[in-house]
Amino acid sequence: MVLAELGGSISRALARMSSATVVDENVLRECLNEIARALMQADVRFKMVCDLQANIKKSVNLEALAAGTNKRRVIETAVGKELCKMLDPGKPAFVPKKGKPNVVMFVGLQGSGKTTTCTKYAHYHQRKGFKPSLVCADTFRAGAFDQLKQNATKAKIPFYGSYVESDPVKIAVEGLEKFRQEKSDLIIIDTSGRHMQEAALFEEMRQVAEATKPDLVIFVMDGSIGQAAFDQAQAFKQSASVGAVIITKMDGHAKGGGALSAVAATKSPVIFIGTGEHIDEFDVFNVEPFVGRLLGRGDLPGLLDKMESIVPADQQSELVAKLAEGAFTLRLMYEQFQNLLKMGPMGQIFSMLPGFSSELMPKGQEKQSKEKIKRYMTIMDSMTAAELDSKNPKLMTESRILRVARGSGRRVKDVTDMLQQMGGKSAFEALVKQMGGGKDMSKMLAGMRGGA
């Protein structure tokens, strides 16, 4: 999960207040000092950290609180509010709309992950029902078109480029016309980068933008540069009419917090963050859910959004109905395991669950967790339809367990372990009840989607 270490440090600082007999000014000061240290280690600018501390102290008057008030909750709310304020860059001026030709131009320095991010952006919108296409107008870097072609082919997204044409403006215009004729409603133009900000880079971006008239210019920036993000974001915003920012390489990098806060200080709206090399390691950046994940509150709207992009539309209402009835069968678990494996890294999924932290699933354990899920699915493959659909755990007798173990090539203990975890009060059932459960499950889900 993005900035898991920072989130863990802030959560621990807040949790320590629970062990204090009395939450007074000393406890508050110690807590804020710990949070300040965590933010400084994440490369957040010193002045911003000082401002955050001062604002929290100003908004939390412990002496004025009524008797019986949960002081820890008051402090935690204030911390969350100030973190949101520090990281909030505002909203983008333009959001693509389905059914009309949206033109989005990507700019950035070489090595920032711009070409990969173009494909991730296209893939994200493809899953939302858009018909995206990619145009490679990067003629500066050798192999740029090959990379885009490979990425686009893998993601099954139409692309355009040239091995012989050296004029990026001509390629951009030709690609734009081609995909407009093919009724693409999201045309993404990847432009050249440089090793540093220079006049030639900005002039080329200006020419491409003038010829294609993009609805939105997105600046892709390497999150590992930390506080230096401020000057870079400011320069691109002024020279290339940047309307939104995507920050890459945020998978556990210590300087990620510095990059996020620095970009926010330029009032450039961050719309996505790249959290890994794979095409699905790409998260929408909304400040409040992001801070919620940092503080261990989870992000259920974000989790539902991921689920909706994976679970086929015709199965969603059926799934909600089964959950509302409390129909926790092995077949339902099997289906959700299939969805879970498509939803991305386990650490990110855990960080979206209230009360969980991505620290509970370090990267080294993600592989083990996936292997365990696949092992359970292999065991279920050896079960009969009656066993998979049964709500009665007593159906699995000793002889049935032995048969399933032999059929799946697993030990008897593996089968019994799975049945113990899946039967009765499973972790999945507990999670659903935590999310609302019962007959009002569908209403709860609909409400959360509306507020996402």
C-alpha cells in the first residue's frame, strides 16, 4: 500500500493515546511530535509540518471539552482534517465523459513512467466503459513507440505511432483523426520527455497542444523526488497549461509524502497515483479516502469501486442478494476468491478495509496469501455441487473430507483448515456484517456508491 510506513506511524501515535490514563496537553504534544517525525521522514516540507502541528493545537482545546467527551476521537478527527487540508490540491478542471471525443495529452520528464501511465489511464477508463485509444507522439526517446505498442497490445487498446515520421505534431494530428473516425471517446496522446526541464521540451509540448487542442493536459511526475516536486509541478503548470497531475512510483517510497504535499502546495490537482509496475496498480487519488486509509479507517467506497470493475454487472445484484440473505456457501467464497485475485495487490485491498492496515500484509506475505487462496480453490474444485452449495457445515463428514483431500492432492489437514475458516463465522461473513450486512445490505451498497 502507498505510504504504508507513514500511515502505520501516524496510526500508532494516535493509538498510544488509548493507553494514557488521562489525555492532557503533554499526551497531545507527544502525539503531535510523533506525527511530525513521521511526516518529516516521509520528506514533507518542514514549514508544512509546523503549520499542521499549530493548526491541530489551535483546533483542539482539551480544557474546554465537556466531561465524558472522547478526547482521543477529537484529536484523531483534527489530525485527519489537517492532513486532508495539507494534501488537498483541489479538483481537475476537466473530467472525461463517455460518448464524446475526449482528448487527453500526457507530458512529463523522461523516466517518470509516462508511457506506462498512459496505458494505465486508458485501461482504467476502459473498465469504466470508455473506448480509449493511444497515440505515441514521442519521437525523442528510442523505443518509445515499441513500449507503447507492447503495453497497448497487452491491454487490448488501439494505438497509433510511426517508426519513420520524426515530427511529433504530425503523428499526433494523424492519430487524433484516425481515432475520431473510429469513434474513440478517449484519445490519449503520449508526448516526448527530456532528462531535465528545457526550452525544447516546453516548445514541443506547446506545438502538439496547439495542433490537437486537448481537453486536459496531465503532468506525470516521479514521486521519488520528494520536495523537489514543488518546483517541477510549478514549472509544468505555468508552461504547459497542466490541468491535472499523476504521481508515479509511490509503492512504498519514503519520499512519496513529500511529493504529494509539494504538488498540493502548487494547487495542481492530483487525480491518480501509480503504486507499482502492473497495469492495475493505479489508484484514484481522493484526499479524504486516502487519509482514511493512512489512519486505518479504510476506504469502502474505493473497495466497492474496485469490486464493481471486476464483478460482471449482471452478477452484482445477485451477489448483493446472496450477501443480504447471509448465504455464505463455499461456492460464493470461490466466486469471490476469483474476484479478489483480479482486484490487485492484497496490501492495497487490506488498506481499504476499516480497522485493517496495509502493514498487516507486507509485500513478502502477499505471495503467501495468494497461494493460500489458490490452494483453497483447488480443494473446492474437488467438491460436489451439493457440498459447494450447502449451508450446513455438518455435511462434510470424515469420509467426504478424505475424498476431497485425495481428489485435490492436498493433505486432510489442509481441507479441515479451510472448512474451519470458511464455515460458520468466516472472516468474509464478519467483514460483510461489519459493512452493514442483513436485509439493508443492498441499500447500504447503493448509498456508498452514491457517495463515492
